[in-house]
Amino acid sequence: MKRLRRLALALFAALAGTSLHAADVAGVSAREIVVGHISDLSGPIAMLGTPVRDGMLMRFDEANAAGGVHGRRLRLAVEDAGYDPKRGVLAARKLVQRDKAFAFIATMGTPVVMATMPVVLEAGRLHLFPFSPHKATYEPLHPLKFQNFAPYQDYMEAATRHMVQAGGYRRTCLLYQDDDYGLEVMKGVETGLERLGQTLFERTGYKRGATDLSSQVARLRAAECDLVVLATVVRETVAAMAEARRIGWKVDMLVTASGYSAQTHELGGDAVEGLYGVSVLPHPYAEGANSQLADWIERYRARFGAAPNVWSVMGYSLADMFVRTAEATGRDLTPEAFARTLERLEFTRDYFGSPSYRFSADDHLGNRHGRLAQIRNGRWELITDYLR
Amino acid sequence: MSATPVAAPEGLRVLRAAFVWGLLLALAVGWLGADFAFSQATLVATYAIAGLGVVIIVGQAGQIVLGQGALVALGAYAQTLLVQAGVAPLLALPLAATVGALGGVLASLPAGRLGGLYFGMSTLAFALIVEEALVRWESLTHGAAGLMVPGFGLAGWQADTPLAQAAVSIVVLLIALALAARLLRSRLGRAWRAVREDEAAADACGIAPGAAKLRAFIVGGSLSALGGSLYAHWIGFISPEQFGLVFSFELLMLAFIGGARRLSGAVWGALVVVAIPQAIAVLRDTLPGDWARSAGLELVLFGAIIVAVVLLRPQGLASGPRSG
């Protein structure tokens, strides 16, 4: 009888513990973990939003097919903020209150990230890997916020230094988008040149959305630049290269990871042949892919009916880091336990060719490095390892 | 002999409006949950204040304004810089509104020479100049990198919950509505309407159209800047790109959907622009299958609602149904 009572008590304690835990931790129930994602599916960076979301969905589907994380299914709750901070704040409130998201992953666009991060952190939820170059995404240190995108300033400093040293350039110039992105790149380029005893020879900006860069290119040519760093996105990268070639100027150009995209050579064709770029994650080309990558590309195609790009890999990798950290945290999943686990895990390089990501208790930025690539024969080819 | 409709007394209309909006808020709290609903109320009220500026300039004075976002930006930046400099947020609000009024004066200068769409284009140019200045004046505005905005507080109290933020926004909106309503009943309000209907006739009656337009821009600019001041606090981060042309067109759409001829049009318009996309997102979650999560569905539904509003209430939601 005593044994029976003890068993009943143990059972009750276990059940109470489960329900207490489920009630205590937002977004974590006995059967499900909800992860919030504020995307841009209809705004100026929508071309990134869809593949990032699809990459994450694919990884969560795989985890669910394998039995979930400690028996809990993963659900990605997606909201479209369209790069509008007002919609972002409301989406964050919805995900916190209605969907009870356990964590927010890969929020897209600096204004949206900056507007939603306080809402997320005040609610005690994890703020993971937002798409923003802003330092506030990892500094000052906060127990629940983590970033793994290499800052433009850091990797462009290393890339500029490497290019100038290897190529012997003397007149490095900059064409930059007139926003926080362009300014971050400018700081990196200036620091890299300063370390080599050089200064930025000429700089010229453009407003986001500009399609005609002829005056900017003419100005850089008049300055006789021998290396032009491009703080541009895909369309402007193609426009700058095409304009330079059109006027017969065969200058070397180096674009940031924002221009490192298959669309750059698809749109630019011969005009962008020879363009240098920085890669923080390689593009998944089917041709020449290793067997694991080829299998992944095939599964992505089958699931979404489209070829994956570097943003799909990004989404998949972020979701993979979430799954692996949640698994390593164990059954008692709380934001604090997840964060402490993330601080001690190391994500080594994988079949995508990604960098290794590592966080610590003092440093919540997982990666600072990029590698150089060049467009050769109509596709990006990696030409260095990750630059230190 | 035809019956003339008798307008309800002022007090009764105010009570009726308070009841309708109170009921809407209560329903939203019950349906969406308190924090989510109060956040929506905060932004609806804030956008309504900014939209009131458009209603005054477009709906009352009859001037086309395509760059109202710039006046909101002036308010947002003025408020942020003043608060960062140590001015109490409540005291900074009227100062930021004054900056918006000065911006309104500048934006209205071409009205002496240009009219109609040409003047509208000049306000568009004004918006571009303001945006460019905010980017270039880095020592003050931090340029494209943006500014972090301190929270709204008063004597040690911080409006850091959705309920507190909604309360502040609604109180400021009510004050703005009351002041605007008083202006519309005044000689100035009648002058605006006279200029709107026929500028030459107004001139012939002794109304100076230039002065009336200038005052519309002063009032409209200060109201939009007031909305911008609160917007800066609630969003917590401002950058020039947030106040671009899309924002200006959103405010214009707000005024026309709500009804530019009535002050309450700004509130109805803000409700549609801010809250309807969120309501669609919540309803979308109840739909089965993956297709409901496809990109752009909310935009399509939002567009359909706008078309329906324009067809059924061409004068805006605040006016009566289509009378033929």
C-alpha cells in the first residue's frame, strides 16, 4: 500500500512538474516549441525573406520528422513586417502574446530589429541571429541576445587589407549605399587601409533604390581609383560593374557579402566577370557540390520547387543551430538554459562550407570572418579561406 | 415640404463616439489579448495624430500634400534630440510640435506661386530635402545609422507598458482632436473651407488665401510632428529611411480612407492602416494549410479591403454610406 502511495505521489509530482514547466515557459508545451520569425516577405528585402524562411522551415520539418526535439515538435510562427518598424512592433507583440514564441529568430531589417528587440527581451524571450549590422544586436551583452552575422566592419577590414596587400593597390575607393549598411562598410574599409598606412582615396554614395550609377562611376574613374570597394546590394553591384565596363574602365571591384549572390552573375553576365566578393557563407551550387550538399539541394528543390540560394542556406543553418542547442539543453527547456547552452557549444564547419560559430559567456557574436570569392566563368569561386 | 436632417447635439456625438471606440477597444482586448490590443491602440492613436495634420491641410484647406512624412520626421527627431539633451519628454512634445510648425511654414512657401498638383510636387521635394538633411547632418542626427530614443516618462514614471503607452497616446489624441475641432469652428476653419471650395471667391470675400494656407500648414505640421514625437518613443529607434515617401503616401492613404473632410477620418483611417493588417494576420492563423502562410496574402487581402472601402464609402469611413 505504501509503495502504491509512493508511486502515485511520484506520478503526481512528475505530472505536476510537467504541467508546471509547460505553464511556466512561454512557447514550450509538452508537445511543441514555438519559434517566432519576423520577416520581410513584401518589402525591400523580400528577396532574402522567402529563402531564409524556407530554409528554416526545411530544417524544422527535418527535426520534426526525426521525432522533434526531446519529443516536442518545432513550429515556426512567421509574421511579415515588410521592413516597417510599426508592423514589426505589432508582429512582435502578437508573437509574444498570442503565439507565445519561446524565441525570436532571424528578424529582418535594422529598423524592425531595433524596434522589436526591446519588446522581445522585456518579455524574457531569446533574440537570436537578427539580420542587421547594428552593434546593438550583441552589445552590450544581454543574457538573451545572440548574433552570428559577421559585422560588415570586421570582415571588410580584413578583406580590404588582404586585397590591397595581395594586389598592391594604391588608390582604393568606395561606392556606398547611403545608410547604416554603407557607413559600417566605410568604417571597415578605412580601418583596413589605415593598418596598411593608406587612406580611402575617393568615396561616393547613392540612395537606396538608385538604378543609374553613371555619375558615381565617372567620379571614381576621374579619381583614377585602382580598386573600388562596393557597399552595394545585387542590382547596384551589377549597375556599377556594367557602367564601368561600358565606359571601358577595367578597374577591380570588391563587393560585400550583400552582393555575393548568384543573382549578381545571373543578372550581370559578362559585365561582372572578375568581380571580387566577400562570402560569409558559400552559395550552394549544384554543379560540383559534395554528396551531402547535392542531396540537400535536391531535398530543397523537392520541398519548395525552386533552387536554393545562399539565403536558403543561411535560414537552414540558423534553424540548425537552434535545433542543436535545444537538443543539447535537454528536456527542461527555458530561455536561460538555452542561452547558457549556446554559450558553450561550438558549431564546427559543415558541408555548406560555413565558418565555425562560437559564442561564450562574454561574447554573444558568433562569427567575425568572411572569405574572398571571385566570379569566374559565370559563378562565384572561393579564392581564400576565412580571413583573420 | 422636405424634412431637414437635424444634427445630433455635440455632447451626444462625443458620447456616441466614446462608446463606439471604447467598445472596439474592449472587443480588441478580449479577442487579441491586452498587450497586443493596447499596442495596436497606441499606434492607431499615434498615426491618427499624424494623420490629423493631413486632414487639416488636405481635407480642410484643400491643398495637396505629398510629403507629410517629413513633418512627422521633424517631430520625431526634435523630440529625440531634446529628450537626449535632458528635456522632459512631456515638455519636449510642444517644442517638437513647434519644429513641425516651422517645417510646415517652409513646406508652404511655394504655395504663393504654385497651385494644385504643382504645389503637391513641391511638398514632395521638401520631403526629399528633409530626408537628405537627416542623412547628411551626421553630427546631429547620426545620419543613416539612426538614433536610439529614450522611453516616455514623467517625474519618475515611465510609460513602458502597452497600457501606459496607449493611455498617453489616446490622451494626446483627444487633446489634439479637441483643439482641431475648436479651430474648425473658428473663423480660420471657415476660411480654410472657403479657400478649399473656391480660392478666387474666398479672396473676393476678404479672405487672404495665402495666409489661410500658411496657417493650415502650421497647424498640420505641428500635429504631424506631435504624432512623430510619440512615434519615436514607441518605436524606440528612428532613422531617416523610416520617414521616406512610402510613409508620406501611407499618411495620405490614411486620410482618404478615413475621410479627409472630417477630423474623425484620421482616427478611422489610422485604424484601417495600422490595425487591419494585424487583424488579417490573426485570422490567417486560423486558416488550415500552408497556402495561408504564403507571402503576400495579407497584402492582397489588405488591398481588397481598401478597394471595398473606396467603393462603398468613397468619401471615407467617417462619412455616411454611399448615397449615389
